[in-house]
Amino acid sequence: MRLYDYGPSANCFKARLLLAQLEQPYERVPVDIFGGDTLTDDFAGKNPARSTPVLEIDDGRYLQESNAILWYLAEGTRYLPEDPFERAHVLKWLVLEQTDVMPGIGGLRFRLLTNRWRADEPEAVRRRELGLGALAMLDRHLRRRTFAVAERYTIADVSLYAYTHTAPEAGFDLAAFPSVGAWLARVEAQPRFVNDLEPYPANAERGAGSSTYG
């Protein structure tokens, strides 16, 4: 099993975290997004969308998209419930993570840290509002819950944690969302938890590299 992976990507971090918690051996293949690695024909053969992560399973097939990878890896383990209703709720949070949390927190963080946007630009302000809404939604949901689904740690928590814990780097004050803060601590207390998310390198700066991000 191989994981084509970019260290500073929280989407890639999701897969690395679950693989660590599953104690699943794998080969990590670094992909330099801003060094042009995803622009090659070879990488397009692995993922036509030219994004990371990509999981190559032992028979040579490729699986793209972080939350799909989480679902595949978690199948048959304690990280994905067997009950259909609980599984549907896991899926719901995987969708909301991509529609609300990732663009509202992760996308804003990336563009601020790499000097693509100023905090007062209209699109940055819009993303901040989306991020605030996502944090408020999570905070309400977690007030009387230990974890996102079924009172147990699942891939819903893995997925949501990845970008939510980076919110301060996007200018969000997590003190305003105490239930989120307490949940982050519970996730970090899970067995075999690792946080190996890397900072963005110099070639991720606006105009410095060659990538699908410009």
C-alpha cells in the first residue's frame, strides 16, 4: 500500500492519522504540489484531478479523495460503525467537512498563510463567515456529545479534526467555541494519535511554485 502524500496538506494528514491508528504499514510517497509533481502525465494517471492524497492499494488500483480513503481504510474496523443509520451520519459529517469546514477554515488558512489573500479581501471575508458557521455548527453539535457520531471516535472525527484544529492559523478564536476545544482534546487523547502536519514551504508562496493553485 502506498500513500501519495503532501506533508502540509490536512487532507493528506487525515489519511496518515488513520493509518497510524490502524497500525497499517504503508509506503509514503512524497508529492511536491508546488514543485510541479501533480502536473505530470504520470500523476494524472493516478488522479486526473491532480490532487493529493492518492492511495495505491496492493493490487495496483488507485483511490482518490481524502474522505473516500478514510472510508475504505476504516471498513470493517471500529472507526466506521456497522449500523446503517450511524454510517449515514458518518457520511453526513464527511460531506459537511468538505462543504463547510475545509473551504471555510482550510481554504482560508492556506490562502492567508501563502499570501494569496489579505484578510480583508471580500472572498476572505466570505470564507471567514463560512468558517465561523462551521465552527458554530460543530460547537452546538458537540455540547452534549463526546464525539461526532454514536458517542465513539470514528472517521468523522478524523476528518473533522484535520482542518478544525488549524482554525487559529486562519484567524479564528477557538475560545469562542469551548465544545469544539474540548472535543479537539479528546481526539488528541486517542490511542496512537499523531499530528505530523507540516508547515507550508517557501515554494507554496504565491507566485513561487508551479501547481494547479498558480
